[in-house]
Amino acid sequence: MAADCPPDEVFALLDDEYARSLLSATSRQPMTTPELSEQRNTSNSTVYRRLNKLEEYGLVRATYVPGPDGNHRKQYKAQLDELVVSLDGGVFKVSVQTATRAQEFADVVTDLWEGI
């Protein structure tokens, strides 16, 4: 995911109550589309559409896990750590800091510190 995202699209996505609800739910624990659909009382198609957009901007991450029936299922986990909106020369910029990038930075700092 690029650090800078199209501001209009990110604003529109975060203005959407379903997208915010899915981000909130998946920030607590990884969840599948059917789990999210049931918990949020929303259709599977609505959940899929919002998750695809959230994933496109790196706000959620999908992983495959084995299900109880042996089939793999896709789980989603929120990755949003920080959203920065700046105005530079009359142009809005949106920068998304994801949990993954924050963790990578923390790992680098730890490695540097341990090397001292």
C-alpha cells in the first residue's frame, strides 16, 4: 500500500458507516465475512464490497485460516494505526500508518538498541 492515498476516496470510505463498523469490529479480533455480516446485521455483499475497499488501502489485512470443516477461510484484521491528513499548498494529503508498518519500525528500533 502506498503511504499516500487519494484523499477523496479515503474520506468517502471512512464516512461510510459500514466501513467504520467493519474497521471497529476487526480491530478487536480477526473475523470472517460471514461473522461480520451476522454480527453487524449486514448483507454479505455489502461486507465484501467494504472489505475489498478497506483492503485496497491497507486498512485491513486478509489471511487464510483453516476452518472447522477443513476448508480455508479468509479472515480480516484491521491494520489502521494512524491516519494523518495534511494540507500542503492547498492540496490535501492522506497518509495511512498501518499496524504492520508501525511494528516493522519497532522491530528496527529494537534491533538497533540491542546492537548498542
